[in-house]
Amino acid sequence: FEGLDVMESALLKLDIGNADSEIINTIFRAAHSMKGGAATFGFLDVAGFTHLLETLLDQMRSGQRAVTQHDVDLLLRSVDVVRGLLTAARDNAAADTQAVEQLRGELEQTLLSAPSEKPAAVSVAPVVAAKASNHWHIRFAPHRNLFRGGNDPLRIIRELGTLGEMQVTLDDQALPSFEAADAEDCYLAWNIELHSECSRASVLEVFAWVEDESDLSIELVQEKAPVAIVAKEAVSPSKPQLEVIQGGREHAAPADAHKTSNGESGSIRVGTEKIDSLINLVGELVITQAMLAQQAAALDPVLHEKLMTGLSQLDRNTRSMQEAVMSIRMLPMDFVFSRFPRLIRDLAGKLGKQARLVTVGESTELDKSVIEKIADPLNHLVRNSLDHGIEMPDVRLAAGKDAAGTITLKAAHRGGSIMIEVSDDGRGLDREKLIAKAKERGIAVSDNAPDGEIWQLIFAPGFSTAEKVTDISGRGVGMDVVKKNIQALGGQVDITSVDGRGMTIMIRLPLTLAILDGMSVSVGDEIFIVPLNAVAESLQPRPEDVKSIAGQGRVVRVRGEILPLVPLREVFHLDSGITEPQKGILVLIESEGRKVALMVDELVGQQQVVIKSLESNYRRISGISGATILGDGRVALILDVGELVRANACDQAA
């Protein structure tokens, strides 16, 4: 699957008029590795199909076939077919044999057609000074368990022989007597002399599957000049990358260092369940540390100076460990953004439109669990921008715009949250059309409502302004699900739009679903946690700023803005707590562009809390998104700001 992602990404980067040899080689290597891996593990249908791709790519990289749009489209469709074959093998399901055979026929027909007489426009580095042929001395000594991995050394040696002239000498010194030999063990080794113009990286690639299961030595034999300079395949025609060979040792250019490493990697793969368990344990450690700190607060710091110093050190180390463990789950946004070039390419072609994708901040990191859940909403928003926002080329040209529309994806950290923007330079939202459609569907909306409230109508269930239903959109489902999914992650969605200039959808998400920056507030004997990213400000109101509305409750004036006043004690039917607003504290919370003033008794403090699911441990409670354990062992409930604001807005509307 990773090989397919590499192929797809590289194919989308190919410049048809001036194809880069390094990109073609990247695609070829991915196909070659997939074919070998599939054959090794018995996926013969995948291996057979990928062999056709490899043959076509080999013609491209050798310059026998020009890189055409038809061939790129064919290869992209082939990537989809191979992905389907792998998915079927993984899930033990039936593959779409009709699609496979149809595309296999197209590939075979393409290969049978005469390769282009005009060589492909592939950038090739000039040879600065090179020997006609390199002489490589290779020592290949497999470990005894080589056969158990399904590897065949003879196939590897035959593959090596395709690179040039080769002399092979068998080393059987380690071969035991017949009685002592184990048929499943490998006792043989080979000394190989290879005369070829290939680089060390090409030789190493042949042994890629068995590097960790053998002792491998690849040396360049010095035959004539003490120093030779050989041009490698260049990334660009103007800047050839060179490798300098001195005294029989190869010193690779820095940009190619990753290809010449001996399989060393700077990362390891760990199951997500192990990471989740580690995060849970660190969360418990944070709670325990808070309990110890609260108990120590009652002790005399002079008499217990060493204990206080140890607890202070424990606090710092716990916070550092918490940050380090949380960073393990962080993935760059490119993990999501990388899937959209193909989506926009295919969808634009289907709609007859022209579009380009611009990504900003793709290295911004977000928790893996959040990234996985935001992928589908972003997918729908991008499709929606291209289908509804970007106009047809002739319409754009008539409006003085570029024929190709631009869709921009941005990601950036803002405090303890991440902001993701999906914007386009299309037609934007039509205010009058949205109001008319809302009234047609029986949705209460005022003609004088602010733009932000009108734009939010597109998230109403069943709401659509499409003139006709297509297989892409128009049924009024999707945008409401997008909003629900984002809110389920503790996020918010805002929209800005300019008629004829485009629109922007801004999504604010917490960086992680495991830890929350919160404000502790008290109501009577209870402690509640208000997510800090939703808190606009806190204040103590003056009596003249609080007004009552018959049958509507109370409102409060804050710098000329009238806000609903919501006593938290009434929301959760508490018997204790302050009833007069001027004696309590108002916490202004904001969601979806609307504010509400929560009335509480006092502000307790600000802290990071470890989120525990209330629904999985108890049941769903309206207005509550989760719970946490305080330093004294008590359970504090975490407020669902979005639901509280929405419920209050409905009450006000009623």
C-alpha cells in the first residue's frame, strides 16, 4: 500500500513535456518492489499485473517510449486496480476481476503498440568523467535462515546479471556433511564480479529484500585512474549530482545518501494499541502527581523541604513525559493533504473544469486519532469546493479570472488548537439564494440575519442549492455530517464568503483528544471544566447590565453586545450555588460564531486535564462531553460548549 502511495504521488508530479528521470525511476522502483514482494508472499495476481506496469515503466525510463498523458492516466488507473487487488487479498474478499482484465488488456495493447520513435523528454546528467564500465566486487553470504523467509539466492543472482556482464564463484566452505546438513538452512556464499555502468545504489537495490538476512559487501575495484568522477542521474538538467569514487570507496552525494545507507532507518513501527496504552498510563501518572501535590500543599515546606523538592522535580518530569508521549501520536497534515491532488485531478476532468491545489502548512502536526477522523470531512469539503465553488473555464474567463480555479488547504497551530482552512476562488455563496432555499424547506431565517448565520445554513440536514442531483453532490447530505463529525471532535466550523470571489471554511480542532487545557469553575459543591479554547473572557456583571425577558430568561449586556445568561446550576438542576448574577462570575463561551454567558460561583483555576469518556463508562449526558479526575480524587465533568450554545440558541429562537 505504501508503494502504491509512492507511485500515485510521483505520477501526479510528472511533467508530460519534460519528464524527470528521477521521478520515473521512483515509480519504477516502487512497481519493482511491489512485484517482488507480491511474488514472495504468493499474491500472484498482483505480481502478474504489476509486471506489466514494470515493463511499461522500463520503456519510459530507458527512453524507448515518450511519456504521454494517455500512459500516465493508464498507470494511475492501474494503481487503483492494484490497490483493489491488495484490499481483496487483505480482507479475504473477491476482487473485481472484470476491471482487472479490462485494464490488463489495455496495458498489453499499449505494450504491443510501437514505442514512440521520439525519445521521452527525460533529463539526463552529462558525464563529466567516467570509465566505460564499473567493476564491482560483490560478496553475498546469506544467513542460514534465508530460505525460511521465502527468498531464493539464485533468483537474486540472475536479477543481478541483468545489470551487466557477471562472473560468479561459489563458496561452499561452510557446507557440512550430508548427515549434519539441514535442508532448510543456507550454507553457501557467492563471490561475484560485475562489469556494469550501474551505480552502487542500483546494485544494492537488487539485494534490498535480503539485506538484513545476509552479509553483503559491495566494493568498486579500482582498475585505472586513482580517482574517477561519474555522473549520476540528475534531478534537474542544470544541476547534475555527482558521486566521487576514491580508492575503491564510494562517497555518495548528500542528496542520495538515503539510497546508499545499509537499510538503516530512523524510525520503528509500533502498534497504536501500545501507544494508546502508554498515553493512558501517562494520564494516570499525571492524575497521581496532582493528588500528591494537593496533599503536599497542606505540609510545612520548611520541615519537608526535600519532599517538596522531589515533588517539584516529579511535576517537571511528568509534564515533560506527557508532552513526549503525546508527540508520538502526532502526524503531519500531509498525511491527509497528500490524497487530494489525485482527487482534484480526477474530479476536475469529470466535471470538465480546470483546478489546481495549493497546500500550506502540510508539516503541521496533529494527533493521529484526530487526523483519521478529519480526513472524510475534508474530502467532502474539497469535493464541494470543486463542484459548487469553482466555475467552468469559460465562465471564469468571462469574469476576468484565470481559467483554472485554485483550491487552497491550510493548516496552522493557534494556541492549543489547529486551524484548518479549505478555500477556493470560485463563485462564493449566494445570500439571497440561501435564504430562499431555507424558506422553501421551512427553516426559520430572518432576511436581516448576519452573513455568518446565513452561511451556516449549508450545514442544515437535507439542504442543497444544486440545480440537479449528480453522482458527486446535490442530495443535501454530507455537509451536515461534516459539521457533526467536526463537533464530535470538539471542533468548530466557521464560514466566510465573498460573492464572485470565493469562500473559506475554517475548522478549529483540539490538537489531541486525550488531554485538554481547561478552566475549572465551581457551582455549589461541584467542579466543572470549561475547555479553554472556547472561553472568550470572564467578568463580574453590574446589576444594571442584567435584564429579564418575559418567558425568555435573562440576558446580559457586555460592551454593547446582548448575550443570553445561562446559570450553570439551572442547566444541571443543582440545589446549591449562587442565584444572583452580580454575586457570581460570568464565563463567556463561544461556538459557531455565537456567545453565551455561563453563570458560575467562582473561578477555581486553569489546568491540563486528562479526558475520560463518560459515555463508555456511564452514559451520554446532555451538555457534557467527558470527565476527568481532579487532584483530590473527585470526578469533574467537562462541559460540551457547542451543545450548550446550540441549546440556548434554540431556546432564544423559540
